[in-house]
Amino acid sequence: MNRHPRWWPLLSTNFLGVLNDNYLKTLACFIAVGWVGMEYEETLVSLAAGSLVLPYVFLSPLAGRWAVTFKKIHVVRIAKAAEIPIMIVASAGFLFHNVWLVMFSILFMGIQSSLFSPSKYGLIRDIGGKEHIAYGTGNMEMVSFLGMILGTMMASFFCPDSTGLGTGHPFFGHCHRRICKFLVPKGCRNSSGRKQGNGASVSLSCQKHLQSKNLQGTE
């Protein structure tokens, strides 16, 4: 067994798969609501979440048998290759504003993820051996939750609908204001002594302060 296992192929595959699933589901909830109307919002969100989760309930035993019967690496490769046509169907659904195409693509993404999930976790032992099972499982959980968070944030940020922008932009705007307040000394945030009420004023002070620091460094 290799003393220094190469974890990054497995971890990156898991991270990108979880990110893709949550990005597609959240984006569908944000955009497709505008297609069907707000009165069907709860139904659409429940349908999208159920389409992604229910395959795990019904197909996990079959996926576990596949992980034992076939080579786990082959199951993972076939499942990830199937992700390409599924996302093409999802793209067509967004292009033609067809909510059923989008929902079916989410369902197939759930099926694809559930079928290769036991195989990807089974690869932890194949890569690191028994002594690295706990280490590999912990890292898989870490990248899974990171993919969930980033996938949801990306969907809310890049969504052209106002609902998505309302979720994504204030988060990054808040981070931007906090960073500027940390970088800019209190005395130069407002030369008139009045409290700044928006992020634009703080950003201008931040830029002026950083420019003055750069000029001092070049002298």
C-alpha cells in the first residue's frame, strides 16, 4: 500500500459532484418558479428536493451490490460520464423554459449520484488502506458539505432572477463592507466625522487609503 495515498482525484470528484447536484437543484428552484408561478413554488421546491433524494432511498441497496460485483472505479467512471448528457438535458430545459426537462434532469442526477455513492466511499479503503479509512471518510464529508454550501451560493449568486440576487449579492456585499472596515482606519472612513451609511462610501475610503499606502511604499 502506498505510504502517501493520492486523495485528490477522489475528493475532487466527490466535491464537484455534490456541487453540481446542489447548484442544479437550487438554480431550478430559483428560475423555474418564474415559469410556473408563485402559487406552485412550494410544490416545485419539494419536487426538486425529492427528485434528488428519493433515488438514494430506493437504489442504495442496488448501488451497494454493484460496488461489490463490479470494480468500483469502473462504476464511478461510468456514473460520471453519464453526468454529461444529464446536464445537457438540464441546459436544454433552461434554454426552452421547460420545467419538466429540468425536473427530470434533477431526478436523473439523483439516480446517478445514488448509484455511484457506495463505490466512491468504497474507494477510500482501496486508496489508503485500513489505517486511512477514518481520515478518508472525514475528508469526504468535508468536501461534501463544502460542495453543498458553494453549490447553493453559486446558484443564488448567478441566478438572473431577483430572488437569487437577493440571496447572493447581500452576502458578498456584507463581506466586502466588513473587509473594508477592517482595512481602513477609523479616522479616514469619514473625513467629516459622520457615520457612513452604505458600502459605496466605505469602499471609496478603502481605495483611497490603499492608494496612499502604495504611494508611501514607493517613496
